Amino acid sequence: MLISETTGRPYLEDNFRHVFADIRAAAGLPDLWFMDLRRTAVVWLAEADCQVYEIAAITGHSLKHTVAILEVYLPRNATMARNAIAKLSEHRKRTKLEG
């Protein structure tokens, strides 16, 4: 749901389509689509370490579609790998202490 800053109420689909078209034209980005921004939001949220269900709750995608977007657009990098190894290391320490 998108809220108009002017009215404080949700946009109607047709109205938002026109507003977005005006913004796109003013920015000189004729090939930009709203879904491109939603996909970007999915990636940014994942990079912020949000869970898939949290991302879907914000963007309105199904869990399956959210995962599909991440499969295509989320870059895998060394930072992500280091973070995952650190989480694994922390988990191993915790389970040793508990066991």
C-alpha cells in the first residue's frame, strides 16, 4: 500500500499510475517501471539482513515471488560470506556452551 504524502490516504491504483508516470517523465527515465523500484527494495531489505517473510510483508510479494526476485537480483559477495561464517561461528560457540 502506498500512502500519498499530500492526503495521508492510500493511492488509488489509477491515480498512482498517473503520478508515477509524471515523476518518471520529469526524471527523464522513460523505461523505469514501479516494479523496478519494488525489486530494488527487495534487494536493499535483504542486504539489511531482513528475513524473506519481513520483505514480503513490506513489498506485498508472495514469499515464493520474493525468493525468486532475490535469486535473480541479490548479488552474492564477500561481505555476505563473512557475515554467514561469523553467524555459524557464533552458533557453534552457543551450542557448545549449551551442550
